Amino acid sequence: MREILSELREWTDAGEEIALATVVETWGSSPRPLGSKMAVTKSGKMAGSVSNGCIEGAVFEEAQKVLKAGKGRIAAFGVADDVAFEVGLACGGHIEVFVEPFGETHRKVMAILEKNEPATLRTNLVSGELELIDGTPRGSELPRREGDWFVEPYRRAAHLVIIGAIHIAIPLHRLAKLMGYRVTVIDARAKFATRERFPEADELVVAWPDEAMAKIRLDPATYVVILTHDPKFDLPALRSVLGKDVGYIGAIGSRKTNQNRFDKLRAEGYTEEQLSRVHGPIGLDLGSRGAEETALGIIAEVTAERYGGTGSGMKQVKATA
């Protein structure tokens, strides 16, 4: 719902009647993943997408029927091969979309998202019953179908914290913003952490890593990348996140550099389990050494960790499926 939040706020403030369509099941090559949403007003406005365009017209008509009836229903759609090709698919697929009136519980979800707080919405696809639960269990990033219930975890907006405003951090912060992350860049050196170098960062903090991290909310929606490559910065940064329930910890440097860090932290009492969560050397192996490619490898590894991906090529994943 986050991707259509601004439209929903505008329409609810204007008193529009709204229907909400959600992809709740997919087979084959579906155009959009589970949880994709499209909102339709009685007056004919639309926002979001459940199919990248190929069935939006039919979903619009279903939405108008639901608004008239005042009750949700599942609509099933097959995606023909020629239509699937037009939206970038190799073959057809089948999706189920739950279309329901936008009501008070959805307004509560909106308010939670606007506060950047976590919650889980459970929707009964038979009765239309809605359950709103505070928080999201760890490992529940993606929407899923559980029998008659569709479960949508809404974590806080993903927050990438970059410690070390070095040259690799510049393309990394741009890639992260492109992918929808909130980005904070931290460096104790004021000449590095500047708006000219990081124009797209949501927050620039000139402070020692441990001091800055003490003021940041650390939870599974927080992804921490340590790029300083200097023990006087690296170790305080690692101490600030080891043992915390963050979504990702990565530290740049060679295997030897990381081993030296771990030896020092181990001597301070940090456990093997805590140290094993650190991705170091950082990033996926893309075979390149430039700053942009290194940044791409880092954000790719963060993404794989976020969604439970393997980081392997799709050819290898399909071969072992």
C-alpha cells in the first residue's frame, strides 16, 4: 500500500469512495507479485497496478461492482501469451485479485505507514474480515497466502545506514534511493559527509559511528553498511550493531582485515553467532572492482538478505528448484 499512499491520502481527505484490489495468488508468469495493489475511486480515478496494464481495465470494472455491492470478492484472471509478452513476460500466467471496499481498517494501516511504524494486516478472502496486528515477525518481509487468509506484513520503510562517506558510498546511496530506501550517511569527517557528495541522502550525520548509531532506531528494517576501512571507525561501528536485531550488517575489507576485526571483537566477548552475521568481505562477487560495480554488489547482497534470495544466478536457482 505504501506505493499508492499519497493518492489514498488525497482521495480519503476528499471523501472519495475507494475500492482496493490486491494480488493474492499467482501461477506461472504473473505480471506483478503477491501484494501488488491498485486503488480505484467511484469517480473513476486509478492508482497502482496489479498487472502492469494487461488486466487493469477488467479490475477497474470489478472495483465498480464491489463499490456498488459494498462487499469484497476474488476475481480470477488468465494472462494470455500475447498479452503477457507485451508486458515483458515469456509466457502466460494466472492471477487472483481480491477487490474490496476501502474502509476504516485500511485507514488505520495508512496512518501506521505514515508514522513509519510496523504492522501486519490479515484479510479473510472469504468473509472479508480484516485483522490488524502490531509489528511484523522477523523473516516476514513478503505477503503470503495462508488458506483463506492473505497476510501482508508492513515493516518500517527500509533504512540503509552507510557508515563511511567514501567514494563507493556515493553510487551506493544513489542506487539505494532508486530502490526506495531511506538513506543515512554517517562520517566523523565533515569534508567527506557533504551534501555536494551525497545530494540524495535523507540524512547526513557528522559524528563518530557509535554516537550516531545510538540515535538511530535499529530493527529488522535497518540495513547497515560499514565502509570506513579504518579500525578507529570500524570497531565502534560494529560494536553499535552487533547483538542488535538489524536486517543486515556488512563491512568492507579483505578476509584478513575482517578476521583481524573479528579477533578483536571476539576478545571483547562478542559471540561467534553475533560475528557470523557480519557480511565481510561485503557484497556479491560481480567480477568488477570499480566503485559503481562494488556498490551494485553491495546493494544486491542487501537485497538478497532482505528478501531471502540466494544471490545465485537465476539459471542456477532454476536448475536446483
